[in-house]
Amino acid sequence: MAYYNSAKLVIVVSTLVLLFGSLPQGHAEVQPQAIPAGLLNIVQFQFTSFLACTPTGNPPSGGGVPGVAGALLSGTCNGASGSLATAFTNATGFAQGILTLAEGIVIDPSRGMPCFLQVRLPLITGTTCTVFPPTGILEAAFQLLSVVNNPLGGLVAIVTTVPWVYRP
């Protein structure tokens, strides 16, 4: 009798092991989320900008004004700042750099860019250039020029900036 109960137990346990072993196993792989048509998932912004030595930071329509040298720039997208290797304007007021976002940002190019370069006032550059008002932030929105593939994955937006705007 003991043999019959043991054999029955072995058959039940073996059946359970077989059943559980054949069940689908969970995986920890995260599938990328689909981006709706017309939207772009940008991971980096390659920018070019100019900060003029004028009260607003913008050059007059005729040009011919020097730029602000040595101004420290920061970048932000939808309020989230990304990593921007130290970016300063050069001796002529131009700046080029790359703003990298940790998780990227989904944008609709038809609605404009939610990303900005910022310069904190007062400007302490060691020059005689004066940008008013003496406190606050100058902010210039990104304007999309083109989009290229990043060799490491994701998309890179090639952008320039529109005129600077004062933010108290």
C-alpha cells in the first residue's frame, strides 16, 4: 500500500513539474514604446547661437555689432535640463555645442521646439559689453533646421536659436 501511495505522489509531482516547466517564462526585456507618426524622439540637440553686445542680446537688423565673449550658456527642454558640456560664447559672440538629454524628448516639429538656451544675468565676461536688465535670464528658443541619426542610437536635432527674450 505504501508503494502505491508513493508512486501516486511521484506521478502527481512529476506532472506538476512538467506543467510548470512548460508555462511561459517572464522576461525582463523592456520593449521600446512606439512614437506616433509625425513625432520625433530627440536625444541630442546640436546648436549654434549668437549673443550680441546690445541691451537685448539680439543683433540689430543691419548687423555690424560685436558679440558677447565668454558668456556661460545652459540648456533646458520642457523644464528638464540636460547635460551640456561647458558652453561659452567665443570671442565673437558665437556658441556651438551639444545638449544631451538623459531620456530624450518626443517633439512635434510642427508645433515648435520646447527647448531653450539660457544665459544668466548679469553677464560677467570681463568685457565692457552691457546687456540689460542687469538681473534675470536671457532665453533663446531652438529652431529646428534638420534631424540626423546618432550613430549611438536616437535622433539628433540640428538647431539654431531665435532672438533672445528676457525672463525676470
